[in-house]
Amino acid sequence: MDPADRNRVGIIGAGRLGQAMARTALRAGRSVIIANSRGPASLTSVVSALGAGASAGTVDQASAAGIVVIAVPWARVPEAVQGLQWNGQIVLDASDLDGRTSSERVTGLVGSARVVKAANTLGAAVLGADPHEAGGQRVIFVSGDDVDAKSAVIALFQDAGFFAIDLGDLIRGGGMQQVRGPLAGVNLIRLP
């Protein structure tokens, strides 16, 4: 992995969730490369709205970043990651799925990438907004099996102003975050 890519966040998907994650990464001081299936030229207005630090790229370029956010509807995840090269990147799974955790399925699709589950309990508008509210910090939940990957994702969210809570591994922690899990839709503020 190119050293310049380590501090970059790649986002595959430029809808509400992808744009919210881009705003979060920019607020954390990271550069962002955002991509969609229609190509970089279709993202001119999105990149302009995101501002400095954001650029449009191909899905291949976004997947080369140190942290790669998959921000597409679950049914499109296999298509979105098909054929991409995974060389130890951290993949942030923000998708949701009923039954088996989406992160278990994503892990099977991204080979050697290190999967971390986060950012799916909050709606895109809340996720993309300033996490400082009522004198406190918005809580974000994180789960993963790779300690270093989880630490990098926690640092991303903390640098953006969130209060991150580590829920443990992908199966138990990820299951708590997705639809019908006890934390689905939970929007908490940690007060000092």
C-alpha cells in the first residue's frame, strides 16, 4: 500500500451514507476519495459540496485507501467489491442485514482486508452532522476481530468528535448493531 493511502479514507458509494462518512472523515482531518458505479465525472457536485480534502475517483482508487468504507445498499455489496484487490486495507462495513451479520458476509467478499463494523446504527443525516451535541459527544459503536484495524477506525471516529464504544468481535458486536439488534437506531450522547 502506498504510504499516502494510509491516511486516506476511500468510500465506495456516494449516496447519503457515503457522503455522511465522507463528512465524518474530513472532520477527522483525513483526505477522502469517493467513488460510485457511474464514475468520477458523475461526482462533481458531491465533491464540490464536500469541499477541501475530498476528491472523486474510481472504485479501484477508493479501494486502495487505508480505510475503505462500503456505503452501498446490501444487495449491491458483492457487485461493488467484485474484482478489487485487497492488500490488508481496513474495510468499514456500514451495511445492514437481517440474520447472519453483514460483516461475516463482507469478510468473505474482501479476502485479506480487515473488516470493522461501524456507522450503521445512526441515520446518514445524524452520522454526517457534528457529533458534539448538548455539551457532549455522539456515541458510535465499533466491532471487529482485528485489534489494529478496530483501533484505526476508533481513531477515525474519535478524531471526528465521536465517543467510540468497542463492542468486541464482529459476530457478537456486529450482531448488536444491525437491524433487530439491541443497538439498532440507538442515538446516544455521552455527557461529561
